[in-house]
Amino acid sequence: MRKLMVAVWMMIAGTCLAQQIDLKALDQFAAKAKSKTEINMDESMVKSAASFLNPEKGDEAAVKKSVNGLKGFFLRSYEFDNSGIFKLEDLKPILDQIKGPNWTSFLRNQEDGEQTEIWFHRTNGQIDGMLLVAAEPGELTVINAVGLTRLEDLSALGEFGKLADQSQKKAPPKP
Amino acid sequence: MTRDDFESVVHEHQGMVYSIAFHFFHNPAIAEEVAQEVFLKLFEKRRAVEAGAHCIAWLRRTTTHRCIDTLRRSNFRHEVQMEDLPEVSVAATESDPLLQEGIRRLIASLPDKPRAVMVLRYGQDMDPEDIGKTLQMPVRTVWSHLNRATALIREKAARYRMEMEHEPDGTRPSRGIASEGSASGLR
Amino acid sequence: MERDLREALRRREAPPGFAERVLARTQQPETRGHSWVWLAAAALVLLMIGGIGVVQEQRRQAEGERAKQELMVAFRITGSKLRDVQERLATIQQRALQRSEQ
């Protein structure tokens, strides 16, 4: 009975946390960055923030529509004075966390010292998480959105077109 | 002060409180109303007032202030300037009580502060220093009121007596204006 | 003169039944003094509760506004990055197209 409970707990825990990426490995860059933005919003904070969004006010209205179902938002964005502060290999601890079967790659591009990756987490075929990694000399951005169902929701404050269409089309076949 | 203490105080000092109010207004109805209000206030504040000398001082002070406030609030204030005090009225009979009644009416016609001073001085036998504390006025002001009011009353009383002595046919003339307006107009 | 004044202003007896009338009036508002105290205490408690409520509400408002600002910043950065990704994709596609045409 006890083993069954532990297994159930691990399943629930796994399901809950699978979309959330541990970003501690990036802490080392915070001290070296000339400018940084770090955002850690769990579900309650997102809900609280959403309740203060004005549905009649341009940008806030767009975001308010998009945060429905969002269960967490974790962002790290650093700018560095020179390009040698971090290497693409430093992203390994982050990318190792998305090797599970529920993570699928939407976009992977590495070119001229720049790396861009977008991954989706799916549960029962439905998108419920996203990881974006954008790294280039002098700049690193990692965004993890938990509970996200549509990529276009994250572009509420920006233009977005074909990328959204492609995210809907690339759902993997069900086993 | 307990409730029992309060009852004792009412019985013991009702005369003092009533007297002050009566001589201030020369009107028994108003005097009773004011006196009742004073004791009701004492009842409210009984926990802060100690029985004994403290209570007596409190009663005198409160009664006097209540009299002055009531006079000031009344729509009809028939105060007369000291210089314009009417003559002591002379009615038909002979006794000095008439003079005293006239004096009472005269005093009830005084402006509020001199009136209060006279009532406390000659009605309650208080020292000018104590009167000053009760009315929150300097002692020299108390003396000033006393001197002026007494002088005027004395003058009018002396005139009255002179007229009494010089009436040729033994009858007493009916003269002067009764100082009836002092309190009768008060509601 | 002073004798006349003292005689004129001598102490009067209160009217009959005066003390009884006073005591009767004190029977009614027995708790008049108390009710003031209780009212004041109740008002103070209400003010305190209200004050605490106001402070908590202000805190909630401040935290909510802060969270809102964070969310807006998060979305702006994300939107910006996604635009960059889109542009990069467009560039890649363009290059692939050019290569295929060559």
C-alpha cells in the first residue's frame, strides 16, 4: 500500500513539475551580467497579476486574454559586456531536463554562435508547457511557461504569425 | 463615589445647588431644572468625583457654570447694565423682606459674571479666592465685580430707605420699576 | 449692606420631592455612562479592524500591481524574443530558398 502511494505521489509530482524547468544553473550568469531580468511567477502570482490587468487597456487586455490557464512563468534574460562570459555548453543543464518523452522540439537552430530552441511539453497530446532558449554572443534568454496551451498566447505583446500556425501543426502522432 | 454615596449627596446638598440656581435666576422652575441637570451630571461623573469637599466644590462650580450657560443660551436675556439697575420697588407693606426681595431681583438682573460672583459671595459665603477658582477668573476681577455690584445695590437700597423715612403720610410710595425681567422671560 | 445681601441670598430649601425626582431620573439611563464607553470601544475595534483591513487591502493591491508589472515585462520580453525567432526563421528560409534556386 505504501509503495503504491509513493508511486502515485511521484506520478502526480512528475505530472505537475514536468513542464517546469529548474533554472538554477543560470544563476552563475546573474552576477556577471551587465543587465538582467529574472521573473519567477507561480500559479498564484500569475492569477493575482491577471486580476489586476485592465481588460480595457490595450496591452493589458491582450495579456489578460493570454494568461488563461497559465500556471507559471519563469524567465531569465541576461546581457553581458563581452561574448566570452557564457558558452553554449553552459546550456546543457537546462536542455538535459527536456529529454523526456513528453518534450518535443518545435524549433532548433544553431548558427554562427547563436542557438535558438523552442520545445513544447505535451500531456495526452495537449500542449501544457513551453521552453524557449535564445542564446547569442553577449545575450542569453531562457523562458519557461507552464500551463501554456498556445504559443501565440505568449506573443500577446508582439507580432506573431506563421510561427503560431506551425506550432499547432507539429503535434506528434499519438502512440 | 458609589450610588449610595450619590444619593446621600443629593439629599445633603440639594439646598445648596438649588439656592445658587434660584438666586441666579430668581425663578423656581428654572432653578429646579438647572439643579436637576447638575445632579444628573454628577451621577454620570460620580466615579471621578470624591464625596466630601471635592464634591461640594464640584457642585458649586458646575451649578454656577450651568447657570451662566443657561442664561447665555436663553433667547430672552433681560440683563441690565449695572448703571441702569432699576430702583428697588416699593410695594404696599413695610417690612425689610421687601428690600431683600428687591435686592434679590436686582442681583438676578446683573450680567452673568457679576451675578455669579454676588450669589457665591453672599449666598454661599465663599472667599473671593475660591470664587475666582470656581469661575476661573482672577481674584482682582472678582473683587471688581463685588465692589461695583455692592456699591450699586447699596446706593439703591440707601435711596429706598431714605424714601421710606421721608414719606410724610406714613404710606409707602409705589415707585420705580420692578426688576421683573431678570428671569421671567427665560424659557 | 452685607447683612442685607446675605439675608437676601440666604440658602433656600429645594422644593419638596426634589431629591426623589433627581434619583428617579438617574434610574433610567443607568448605563448611559457605560454605553458611551462601550460605543467608543466598539467604534475603536471597528476602526482597528477596518484599519487592518485597509492595510491588508493596500498590501494586496501593491503586491498585485507588482505582479502585474512583472507579468507585463515577462510578456514583452517573450514577445520580443519570439519576434527575433520569427525573423531568424524567415532569414533561414530565405537562405534555403536561395540555395535551392542556385
